[in-house]
Amino acid sequence: MSYGGSDKKEAVMGMLSISTEPPEISMDQFIEDTTSSFLCISWRQGDEGERAELERLLNAFEAASTKDVMKKLDALDKLTAKARQLSVGSLKNACGRITTNAVSLRDQLTDSEEYKRVEAAKKQKAIDEEQQRLDGLTNLSLEQRIQAFTKQYGNALLPTLLAGTDELEGGAKVLKLTENFKNIGFTYTMKSSSFKALLGGSAQGDCSTLSYAMATICKEIFLIDASVPPPFKDLLVPSAERTIDGAKAPNAEGGAFWVFDNHYWVKAGGKLYDPLFGRAFSNEGWHPLLGKYEIKELGIAVENYGDEYRMVLLFGAGNKLIGNVTLQDWENHKAEIAKDKLMTKVNATFEEMKKRVLT
């Protein structure tokens, strides 16, 4: 395809407005539109080298066969990346047209049956290769498995985590590993991070970070079947028990109890373990969220964890269990609402509010 000549300039100037949402576009139309845009806008504009590179990528995209969807997609991504890079200069409009239309075209390519087939094959190959790697560990000695683990994930925390586990078997071995997480200097950020980064020495993250790291050690060093089950979500745990990060107090009401968006643990050898707390798993006292709602006439939001475990959001006091809300908290809440002319004044008494929340 040739990209030279100026006689098309005026003919295509009306084609250059960029819509806010990517339009549906065919492969042929994409090539025609981007080529026209490039011709009319880039003609005698921009750096000659940049124009040549964009032209080369346009040619590569057109030449890629639609039968090889991965090659076509790679060519489109390279063209889009270059257009995005050049979209701040004199080629801005031409490159903008390319990047806008490429969104729709990429969706079409990734929605094709060929793309799905190739991706599924790649995923299955990765699964098979990982399973072969894990199967191969059964033929290695403990020392060799530790060496393989170190090569795969690093050795920063491993000596601490394996301390005292050599002479133990089964559940006792796994429990000791669980307890050893207390000694790694973990910082509980309450944000998920890579378990591989943790094993590499970045001792921070959340319960999922710890759980996936622990399950990996169980499987690859202890040769004990282990997994991380789906998490419990939205929990209130009325306990002041500290996690393995002793510096972090429970996150609700000044350290009185925990509220978790989710909580992960490990199943190993048929038993359950909680590395975040460095002990065997226990769900005693857990209260899952039953619902969230507003009581508009009281100006409050409620999180219902069942029975008396209902948290209310009050102006000036924040989130509190209904049993911990004081008369002064309620009066302050009403006073704050009264200051706002856009809010309806609340007249309910303290006892009326509590009864309404617990109903």
C-alpha cells in the first residue's frame, strides 16, 4: 500500500472527528480510515522518521493475515502503541483516529473464536507445564525441594518459616509453619499483594498474601496437598486478637474488634489454618454481613451483621456498634444534621433510634 500524495487531503478532512465511544468498524474500514487520516493530517507534518515508522506499522498490520489472529493482534497493538506515543505532536489527529478505531477492532479480534481457541490452548499449556513441575518435585529429596523452591521464589523468609518443622509430620508440621509466620516481621496492610513478592522478602500484604505463600510451601516443600478456599466476605469479628503484625490493632472502634472485607485461610492435609493470626483456623464469633441500608429519617446508614451486631454511621462518631453508641453521640449526630439546610431535621430520641435500628 502506498501512503504518498496530497490529492486526498481535502477529501478526507471531514472524516477526522473522534467520537467519545469507539465505533464498530471492519478491518478494511480501519485500514482505509487510518490510512486516509495519516495521509491528510501527516502530509508535510511531523518528523519524517516518525511518519516512516507509522507507515511501516500500518503496512505490517495490513499484511498480517486475519487467519493468524495473534499476529494480527500483535501488529495492531504495536501500531496503537506508536500512535499513542505520537499523539501529542503534529500527528495528533491522525494518531487519535488510529487509537480510537483500534479499540473496537481489538475487541473484535479478541472476541473471535480463533483468539479464544489460542488463548485456551496457551492457558492449558501453562497448567500442564506447572503440573509437570509440581509432579517432578515428588522425585526430589527435601533438600532438593528446598533448593528448587529457593530458585523459584527466593530464600529471604524460608529459613524462618521452616524453622522447627524438620522433625514434625502432617498437621503438626503445618501448624508449626503457620505459627512461624509470626516471626517474619510482617506488615499487615489490608491490601492484597503478590505472595511471590512476600517469599522474595517483601513481608507485607494481607491474609490472601500469607495464605497463598503458605499453601505453596505446603505443596512444594512438604508435599502436602494444600489450597486457598474462596474467602469469607464482609465479616465482623468481635475480638481484639492481634494478627501476626502485632503493631496493628483491630480496625474498628479504636481497636475493639475487626471488620474484614474478606478473609482467606489455608486448607492443608484436610485441616484449616489461619496464617494471618498464626494459628489453626477458627470462625468462632464470626458474623457475616446480612445487609446494608439507610434509615433516612434518622440520617444514618446501617450495616447489619445480625442480632445486636449492627453498625451505624453517625456524624461526628463514625461507625459504631449500636450497643456502643452513647446518648452524646446521638445528640451530636442530630446537631450536625441540623446545621445542614439540605438535610431533614431529626427529632427521634436516643431510645427511639436504637429501637428503629434493631427492628
